[in-house]
Amino acid sequence: MHTNEDHIKLVNGLVETTIDSADGYAEAAKDADNSRYKELFERRAQERRSVASELQDEVRRLGGDPKDDGTILAAAHRAFLNLKDAMTKGDEAVVNEVEAGEDHIKAKYEKAMQDTDVDPQTRAVIERAWTSVKSGHDQMRDIKHMLKH
């Protein structure tokens, strides 16, 4: 059986990943040449931040201390992307990076959803967050396929 600590850790893990993806979208908005993508990325970044804050509220409800930034790993990853992007610009490159990030966050959420020990209220929060995250993932996947043709 999960303790509260386990729940807090699980949700905080999602907080970090979700903040990473918000930051990733914000970066992508800066890198996008096409104004249509810029707007889209900025909207998604905002949406992810509000998802993260809902998850943070849940951590507080569980009596935990919510994370308020992403992972150190992601920051390093972004620095690397920026370097790479500087050499190869173009919306397709940006979309590919965003989509790779989306696959990462999707895997993280799916793992959390498979956790059957989660208390129902926490699960409901995770599921709500996942609904929002999934639409971003699917949209990026579709854009990526569109750009390939």
C-alpha cells in the first residue's frame, strides 16, 4: 500500500516533468520561425503551467512540499538543444524536438496511471492532467507527420 510519501513523490515527479515540458514549449516558441507554431507553443506552455499548478495543489493537499521547477536534466537537455538548434534552424527541427519531449512526458504519465495504489482523489488529478497532456502529444505527433509530407 502506498504511503502519503509515495503519493507525494509520484505527483511531484509529474510536476517536474510537466514544468520541463512547459519550459520546452516556451523554448520552442522562441525557436519557431513560423508564427502559427509560435502561438501554438506559447499556448501549450501556459496550459502545461496550469496543469503543473494543479498537480502542485495536490501535493499540498497530501501534505507535501511541491516542486516548483523542472529537472536539472531538462535544463542540460535544453542547453544542448539550443546549441544544436543554432546550427540547424527550421520549424521541422523544432517540432521534432517538441515531439520527442512529448513522448517523454507521455511515458511518464502512462507509468503513473498504471499505479493502482494511488488514492482516488490523486488519481483524478493525474487523469485530468493527462487529458490535457495527451492532447498536446497527439497534436505534435500530427504536426510532425504533416511536416514529413
